[in-house]
Amino acid sequence: MKHLFAKLFVLAAVLLGAAMLIGCGRKQILPGDSSVFPAAGQSAVWGQPDQPELKIILFEAGKADAILLQVGDRDYLVDTGLYENGNDLVEKLRALGVERIHGIFLTHPHRDHIGGMAAVLDRMPVDKVYCTDVRNDGSRLWKKVRKLLAAKEIPVETLTAPADVALNAGAVCKVLWPEAELLHVEGDADINPNSLVMLFSYKGFRMMFTGDAYKETEKAILERYPVSTLHANVLKAGHHSNKSSNGEEWIRAVSPEAVVISCGNKPGDSRYPNKGLLKRLRALGIRAFNTWEQGSITITSDGKHYYITAER
């Protein structure tokens, strides 16, 4: 009889596992309970949000950043990917039912972050744009974006740390970088090191956005803010996972449960996602997702529980 019950138990477990996999519908899944932060020594209670109020999508956009934040009934973008993919970004947004962009955060004026702005501004109403005081006057694309913003009379707010940007439904973006005095990194144009770094929070869920910030940027932030204020459930890897970013001290301070990487490769190249970073994350027990191998990555949350799914 004992053997019979044991066999029935194993069979039930197998069927339950299969049912969960079928119900998920996607290959990569990481559910979590954001209520465990910042308290230490607690275990996450996994579970999919019953009524997601927040959706964050890292679009597959090559070696570029294009991220949608849907907070309640408002839609925001963090960067817009490459110029050549601008129309594709607009079509993806429309397929998701996005009719209007209530705010766009531009982390820094490089082509793989501001490229889709022309298409978005031409084809969708945009209420406001947030950017830093970092300039890229040698870029014709940056000049075109600024000209479009002026022609369409779209309000532009310059963000300088420390600052809080209130979004819909109580969500907040806490600006951690750049400061009024820009960070200088020898041999660099000072654009990446002064990327917009902000901690997004919605109820108990938190996500760190980093643009292409360098390790020098991470160090500067760690010197200015208590570690207890930097915890996030999810970290968006800096600079597409490049070795110039994502220092171990920074990752330990943010102490994410998951890291999401927006990256791509040239034909025949396999630099991204950075293997050194992946090894470091494995050693720390942190799950990693990347758009190059897994397609667009979606995070849903009710402000307490959150769920991460990858397209493939």
C-alpha cells in the first residue's frame, strides 16, 4: 500500500509540473515576491500576480535599449532603440494597444538609445520627454530629435540627481545620476558615464534602470547613497552587459533577484551577453535574462508579486 501511495504521489507531482509548464506558455519564467525587500533573511514566495497593475517590456531591439513601462493606464518609454528600428518599435507599441506615450526617458544621447525617437514623435502623441543635461552636439540624430521636440512643442524636463519623478498610480522614478557636475572618465566623451540612472518603484516592486552607466558611475552612486536605499528586485544591466559596467560591488548593493540584459551581436560575433557578467551572476545566485537569446522580456507585477517571462 505504501508503494502504491508513493507512486500516486510521484504521478501527481509530474502531472502538476506539466500543467504548470503548459499554463505558463513561455520557456523562461521567474516569479517573485517583491515584499521581501529590503528585509534580510526572508525567502521569496513565488506566485503570478492575480491582477497585474504594472507591465515592463524590454523589447528585442538589437544592441540597443527600448523599454516600455505600463503603469495602470499610462504608458512610458525608457529609450527608443535604433533609428532603423523606429517604425518597428511603433508597430510593437500599437500591437500592445498603446495609443499615446505619456513620458519618454532618454538615458543619454547615443544612437542606440535615442534612435527611435523620430518615428515615435512622428507617429504617436507624446506628452513629455525627460532627459539629462548631457549633450552630443556632434550627432546629427541628436540634433534632429531636439528639432522635432521643439517643432512639436513637447515639454522637455532636464533631470539632475537627486530628484523624484512622479508617474501614474503612485509609481516613482528616483533619479540617482547624473549630478549637476558631470562625471569625467579619462579617454571617454563623458556621455555613457553620465547616463540617467534611476530606481523605479511601484508599491513594493523596484527596478534599477542604468542606461550605459560605467563602473565609475556605479562607484559614485555607492559613495552617495546608503546601500539599504539601492535594493531592487530587478536590475537592468548597464551598457548591454559590457565589461565597462556591472561591477560586483554594485550588483551586491542592488542585490537583485534577476538581471535583464538588452543586447545584440553583429553577424559572427558573440560578445553579448557578456560571459564574465553571466558567470558573476551565477555565482551570486541571480537569474539572468537577455533579449539576444530570449527575445523581448516582460515583467508583470501587482506591486507585491512579480513575474518575468521571456519570448523564447
